[in-house]
Amino acid sequence: MTDERLSLDSEGRTRAYGLMWTWPRMVRAASAEYLGAGLMLALAFFCWIGPTLYPHNGLAIHAHHILSAPDRRFALGTDALGRNVLARLMRGGQTTLAIAFWASAIGLVAGLAYGMAAGLGPAWIDRLLMRLLDALLAIPTLVLMIFFAAIMPLGDVGLATLLGLVSWPGIARLARNETLAARERDYVRAARQFGANGFYVAHAHILRAMLPLVVVNATFLMADMILGLSGLSFLGLGIQPPHASWGGLLNTGAGLAVIGSWWLIVFPGLAIFLAILAMNMLGQGMLARLNGEASG
Amino acid sequence: MIVALARRLGGALLSVALLVTLVFFMIYATPGGPAYSILGVHASPNAVAALNRQMGLDHPVWQQYLTWWMHLARGDLGYSYTEHAPVASLIGSYLHNTLLLDSVVAIAAIGAAVVLGLAQGAYAHRLPGRLIGAWQIVGYSLPTFFVGTVVILVFAADLAWLPPGGIGGAAAAGHPLMPWRHLALPAATLALPLAAGLSRYFGHQVRDEYRQDYVRAAAARGLGPARIAFGHVLRNAARPLATLIGMMVPSLFVGGVLTESVFNYPGLGWLLWRSALEQDYPTLTAIVLLIGILTVLGNLAADLLNTVLDVRVRYD
Amino acid sequence: MNARGRIALAVRGLTVGLAREPGARALVDDLSFEVAEGEMLAFVGESGSGKSLTAAAIFGLLPFGVRRLAGSVRLHDTELTALSERALRARRGRDMGLVFQNPLTALNPSHSIQAQIAETYHVHKGGTRRAAKERTRALLAEVGLANTANGPETYPHQLSGGMRQRAMIATALACDPTLLIADEPTTALDVVVQAQILDLLARLRKERGLAVVLITHDLALAASCADRILVLYAGRAVEEGCAARFFKTPYHPYSRALRDALPPLHGQGARLAEISGLPPGPGALPRGCRFAPRCPNVQNDCRETEPAMRRTEPRFACLHPCLGAP
């Protein structure tokens, strides 16, 4: 009975809320992680399958249709050069999501390696690596991205690498803490005493023990990467025109929106928001499940 | 306690030293180097070599590294070739604007987070708690640059209630409300995701506190909900919040870069953006360094605040 | 039994269940009992038998989603269930105190002991800061924390387990309540300290004429210090009676099994008896008697009808009680 939770409400109030209980329960049934995963799948479908269903060239210039509002011909309107916004949104989504994905993958691997090295190595290595990490963590990721993007012009692969390489400290810290915790668990100590070699222990026990948490944080990392890449492109430092990207579309649209072309910012902005929201919901939902609570 | 303080202070100093080293090697490892950015990509190798010699970039690494430290120690952050001014003096006014914006944002975000978090924790299983939870995940998924452009579109362009950006210039001088009118939109934009993130964390903290026995015990002693919330739960839940506020400093700068750029607000973030576009190395480096140091200081402040708030640390 | 004082707490037909499914079988079902002033009643039962829920229901502090479905709770002349939340709050801590199992978690770690006692006193009685301070000092001395009483502000983590529990009792007694409910007050403590805390409770009961409800899973402990014992099984009272009689001749098979599971104090006993199986969860209550699936005396009618509690002594709820020699 020690886990009884306190409620400050009298019974009367519980009764008053009785009816309202039905809809949050419905929302909970379709819990956050499924909504998030569904949303992400829908976005991926939009970006990769969309172009086959809507075969329009995002680079083609329609000189007679400059800045036309969404209509039957251009579902999401055209930009200042008369290019089809919907088609560009699909192309831009491919670039944005793909780079963000690969950047997360790079960050994940780098962070795991660094964190586990710190956690498994001798104490002085741990202290050194963690101190270095602290210093690195002191510079916000986006600031680092801006710094490097400014001093070297980057292509898509370069961007993914840059993003991945500046974003791993969070994962590294997590991996290190989890490794240290796992190292002290009885079954891991037992395995070591039986003479299992370090690599085997790291792989079979420690990595597996922290995998759920790592997966959750990888989804948050992906959300951060989408935000970072879009932010960078919005600042004119990421994916360069004429290549479309969601952040870049927002960048070129921002000035024109003020004079009435609202569709130039609303749709790319919504796309970025939905992609980040999807990853955050997926992560939150999984995290809540890991912690054994209902999400919401 | 004094030992603990000294250790934290030492740790912070070490972090700063590592940071300075890190930034040095980041520049050192840069392909091309600063000379190209000053002279342009198509500069002749001879001109580049000459400039490198002039800036001392042909010396061995360790010598450059020492020079770097000596310049920093004198407060010499270099000379901006694009702004034609020493970086240190350049940064001053921008830093002032950023600190003004960030303090307004921090106060607003923390205030909102405490109120929302308490409500969320206290009504964790009911409608208010769920609504706040839904708002939070939306709030911190919204990119500031998107919110910023929409906000300008609606409040500045369409409704024309508030200026779309900047800080007003000469026309605004003397008008008592002017700086606040210019601050309103960027501050609201920047505060939104911060308040969402902070209140989510704080709300979980509060919810966990409400599950503690001492809350049931306090209720069993006849204390009312308000007294329990403000007299008991708030303080215990606020302890980790101090750490989080320290960790908020980087997010302030990240959001700040984007927000200041959207609103053309002449702060540090805006300067960082401009100098990145113009490849103004000395300014870029100085800002990165400054932001890093401010972050370390923010964490240190949070640590100290923690020590003050936690009776267990204080008395042991 | 004969020199019984005024009835302090009278609970009648208390039924507690899930708010969302009022039709489901209750977590505490039709529970009735009385505690007189100066008397100690022990609730004995396994975890999940509804002991703590009963305490929460008396205080009107049931967890979210759990509700009192029926029954009355009378404290002296006041019907607590008829009070508004505000009026009930004024009674908590003033007329009735609650002591928790783990004083480390039940005391706020960032407020001093003194502040927590004084706060309770101040909320109910008002008065000056000085009066609250005096009161706090007297209470701490009374529960045996003379050093803390005269010393500086003390935080819960600075005290040992036993001292903490004394402090917890002091907070519960801040406003001289007439009823004290102690929920497993000694479970988290070691044996020597346990005895000291029980002595303290006995002394307070005698000196103040306090009605005490002791909630415990430890029959031996209940038998050693309570006047009367009430055994709960899966949310229902199965037997109630004076401690001495109860220990000598338990009637209900569950009570008897509990008693037989205790190691004897003297001599080399035989193998201890055990009760096979597990108590049913609230979702899986059997038809008829809730103990039937584990009962050695079980017969067919046990699985059909739920036995009612006898109205006269000896009070138990069983169709086929143990009547033979113990």
C-alpha cells in the first residue's frame, strides 16, 4: 500500500470529472509513440512516394505564375521564381530528413563509442574524457554547427557528418552513465569473473542493457537534427539554393510572406514542426513506456 | 561546504581552459585558414603567405597556442576585418542587447514553467495536467524561426501592433515603452519553447513530489492544498530546477541565434549569424568562446544555487 | 474490556472501491468497528487486505480513482463523511493524527522537525510563533527527544530511524488529537527500536487517553500491545476480538492459520504452519467466502454464500469456524 498516490481532491470532484475521463482514455489508447511513428511514416511517404503521385519538377520555373497563391494548378502555390512549392516541399523533405537521419546515426555511433570507452576504461580516462565533454557541451550544438558551416562550405555528406560530429555529447554522457551503472550490476560482474572478454561483455551485456534508453535518445537526437539542420538552412548556412530544404524554403519565404505570400512560410514551417513533433512524441511515448507509466 | 565550493570553482576554471584550447584547435584545424576569408578565395598564394606571416600563422603550433592565450589574457580578441573594429569593443553593445533579451525571456520562461509545472503536477491525472502536457510537446517542437516569422506576419505586418524587429534606432530613443515594444515579439518567441521544456521537466518533478509520503502526511495533518503546494512541494521540486536553469543557458543562446536573426535584433546571436555569413573569423571565434564561458558560468551558478537550496548538502 | 471508555471512533459499513467501476467488488467491504478512548485496536492483515485504505478513508484522503462507496465514519459526535472537504481538513491533524511507516519519507526533508510540528499547530490553533515554539518543545520532550527539543533546528536526515519515528509521532500529536492511526509504525525499524516506539505509543495512550488504531501485518506485535485485534482478509473483516482471547482461541480458519504461523516463544517447535496459495487480488475475488480457496475447513456452502460477521461475541465471519481445541 505504500505506492498509494495522494489526491487532494474530495470525492465530489472526482465525480464531477467522471464524464471527462472518457476522451483522455481514448487518446491514451492511441498513445504518443504510435501517433509519433504514424506521423513520421506519413511524412516519409509524402517526401519519397509523393513525387511519383505528384510528378512535378520543383526546379521548373513558371514565369507567368510568380507568387501565385494555392489554387487548383499549384496546390501550395508558387514562389518568387514561379516554382511549384508542393514539389519543392517534397524534394526539400527528402534532403532534410535524409541528412538528419544520417547525422543522427553518426552522432549515435560516435556518442556510444566515446561514452562506453569512458565508462569501461580506467578512472583517469573516464575523468579526462568527461572533462573534455563538459568543455564541448559548454558550446551549444547550433553554435558549433554555425561555426563549422561558416569556415568550410559543405555538401550534403559534409553536412550530415558535421551535424553528427557536433551532436554526440548528449548520447556520450548517457552511454557513459549507463555503462557505469551496468558495470556494477551483478550479472556483468559475474560475467567478467567468469573470464568473458571485455568486448563480449560490452556488447552482450552493457550495450544490450542500455539499448532501450539509447533508442529513445536517438529519436530525440533525430528531432534535434531536424531542428538544427533546418535552423542552419534557415540562416543560409546549411543546404544551399537552388537545392530545396525545409529550412531553406522558410528562409527565402520569410521576406515575401510579409507582403502577403503566407504559403511560402506556413507549409515548410508546418513540415518542420510536424517532423520534430513526430520524433518528440515517439521518444516521449517510448520513454514513458520504459518508465512504466501511461504516456500523456 | 567550502571544500565543495572550491572544487566546483576549480572544475569551472578547468572547463574554461579546456574550452579555450578546444576553440584554438578548431580554428587551427580549419582548412584554408583565415587568410582566405580576408583576402577572398581567389587570392594568390603569395598574398596568403604574406598575410599568414603578418598574423603569425606561420609559427609552430605551440607558439601560436601561447600567443592565443596571451592575447586572451590581455582581453584582445582580435580585429574584425568586416566591421573594421576591434572585436572586444564590437561585442560589448551586442552582448548588452542579448543579456537584456535573455533576462526577460528567462524570467518569463521560469515564471510560466513554475506555474504550469505546479498545475500539471497537482492535476497529473486530470484534464488540466493532460492539456498542459499536450501543449508542452507542441511548444518545444515548434522551431523558433517558424514561430518568429509567423508572429511577425500576424502581429507586425497584419495587425501592426508591434514593430517587426530591430531595437528602434534614433526614432525610438526617448520613448519610454520603445525598448519593451521591440522586445515583446522576440521575447515571446524565444520564451515559448523554453517555457514548454522547463515546465515539462518541472511538472514531472512536482508530480513525483506529490507521490511522496510527506505530501500525504502533510494532508493528514490538515494542511490545505495551497499550503502543501507552495510550502512543501515547490521547494523540493525546485531543487533540480536550479540545475536545469543553468543548463538552460545554452538553449537561450541557440534559440537566441535564430530568434535574433528572424527579428533582426542586434544581439550576440545576430552578430554570430552575420559574422558566419561574412566569414569574419575573429568575431566568430570570440562569440563562440564567450558563449562557452557564459554557459560554464551558468552551470556554476546553478550548482551554487543547488547548494544553498538543499539542506542536506548544506549541513553535511 | 469492562472498563471501556467513551467510543472515540465508530466506523459502520465502510465500503471503499474504484470510482470508475462502482459495480466491481470493493477493496474494503462493509467494515465496521469501534475504538474507545484509551484503547488500542490492531488491524492485522496481509498487504493489499485494505488496512491502509481504511485509514485513508477515515481521513478522507483516498488515492485518486478510489472512492468511499458506502458507510459512515464517526469521530466522537461528528459524522466525518458528511463534512465538506474544508471542514474535514480542519479535523485532520487536529482531532486525528496519522503516523506513517517510513518517517524518512513522511517528513519533508527540507523542513526542520520543529518547523513541521509548529506548522501543524499554527494551521489549526493559530496563535503566536512563540506559542507554537513552546508547544513544539514540549511535544518533542514528551516523545523522548529532549535533546532535539532544546537544541537547534533539526532536519529529518540528521536523526536516526527511531528518533525520526518519534518526531513523526510528535507531528501527529501537535494539536492533541483524540485519535491516532499508526500505519505500520515500526516496520521500517529494527527490533529494539520497535519495542521503544511501541512503549511510547502505549504510554501516550495511557497518559492522554488516546484512541489508537495500529495497522500491522505482524500478529505477534499486535497481540503484544493491542487491546483488541481485527483481522482483515482481502478487504473484509474476518474476526474481531479482545487480544488475549483471540490469541488463545481464534475461530476463523485464517486467524488460526496466522497464529499457527508464528514461531513459539519457548522450546523447539515443530515445523511452522503455512497458508498455501496467495490472497486474491481485487479483480479476482472468488464467489462466496474470499478465503475459501485456501481454507482447510472449506465446504461446498463456503463457495456459495459470503459469511456475515456475527453481531455478538465472539465476532467472526465464517460458516465453519474452528471450534475444537486450539
